[in-house]
Amino acid sequence: MKKDIHPGNYRMVAFKDMSNEDVFITKSTAEAKETITVDGVDYPLVKLEISRTSHPFYTGKTKLVDTAGRIDKFKNKYKKFKQEEE
């Protein structure tokens, strides 16, 4: 293995999944501007949009996005304004 290629500033960091408020703590070199207190100990906080506790692959739950339905609702809602202009 090559020497001196890995960072040496590993520390315990709290990662928080913002979609379900799950917090897990692990060693990391990630930069953090905020802190969080977990079990009476302050940790640097890194916020995540998705993690293993909320990702559909791991949870087995799929989230269907109905884009066609949204477009149809939008067109129906504003159809009356288009007819008034003509």
C-alpha cells in the first residue's frame, strides 16, 4: 500500500437524514458547520437528504411520482384563463 495518502483527521461525526430525522454516528473527515448533541456528547453534524433508512432500495418502499397527473391538473386549472384570452 502507498503511504501517506489517507487523511489523518478522522473523528466521530453525526449524520442526520433530514427526511426521517434518523441520526447515526461514524468516523469521518467530512466538514461540518453545525453540531448536534447525542447522548450528552457534541458531534459535528452533516445533514443528508437520503440515507439507508429512507432510500427505497433499502426500505423496500417505492415512491411513485405522478408527473402526468400533475401536468393534467395544471392544464385543467389554467384552461379557463386561456379561453378568456382568445
